Amino acid sequence: MASGKPTLVLASASPRRRELLDRLGLPFVVRPTYTDEELQRGEPPAESARRLALLKARAAARGDGEWIIAADTLVELNGKILAKPKDARENELFLRALSGKTHNVHTGLAVVSPQRSRSLVSTAQVSFRDLADWEIAAYAASGEGLDKAGGYGIQEKGMMLVYGVNGDFYTVMGLPVAMLWQTLAAMGYPLAEAWNA
């Protein structure tokens, strides 16, 4: 780690989060964490996403002086959370439920610095168009949605499912980039020195 340019730790195995952080041009390493992602009864979905992100960030900590970033994304339809589908059949059920409707995507963001931590949540509304049965079956069979909250990826083939996003597009991808940038700045991370370091 060069002086004045601390390397960020991304506490996630998500290739989408890694890609977005890489696009920012900030130095980082990947350190996935495996924490209990069990939801608490009665907890609002947005709060669950924020809490889980903070748990992941704290689980990734290995010592003093580190800057850690973690995120957790939850898809909510009419108050019900749609997690990662267990299989293609459940993925089809998710897509049928989302077809023709607008749902919320909550991405919790946590940043842990050497001095303190902050956790926030960004919410975007995603509208699906009416999907044909064959589209639902084909997308579920592709397997693309199996490792994604809600059973779809907006940045991949799943882009054809969506006709509108109200809010931060990158929240839907799993990392609210503008919120992250502002949080790092507010917490004293040397963005100007580290950018494209």
C-alpha cells in the first residue's frame, strides 16, 4: 500500500461489484466474506440490506488501517423479499411475479475506515414489461438469474426484461457508485490521490 493511497478492500465475490469498482479507477483488492444473511422477522427490507452490508464489511476486517467496502442487494415486491432463486423453477416463479409490475431494489452500502464506519441504503424502482411465457422459461433456463437477488441481472440478458428504472441504475447492479464515492469523500478517503493511482 503506497503512502496516501490506501487500497480498498471489496468484501464481495460479486463480479458486478468488482467491475464497477474497477471502472472507478481506485486501487482495491477482493476479499469475499461469508456471513449469515438471515433476514430478521419484521425488519424492513431496506434496513435488512443496510444491516447485512455492515455485517459483511465488519467480517472482512483483518486489522487496523483498512478501508473496507461491502454491499448487499435485496429485491422487494409488495413487501416480500425475492432472494436468489434456488433453481430454474423458482426463477420462473420470480419472473412471473415481477412481470408487468414495478418492484424495489434495495442495496445496502457499508464503508469501514480506520477511524469509523458508515452504512446506508440506496433504493431504486424497477419496472418489468409484460413477459411472454417462453421468455420467462428461456431466461430461467439460461441460469443467469440463479446467483442474483430477484432472479435477474439488469446488466446482462436480463436487460430485455426491464422497461424502466427510477433511481440509481448502479443500485440495481449491486453497488450504488455515486453514494459510495460521496461516502468515501465524507469519511476522508484520499480520492484525488488514489484516483487512477
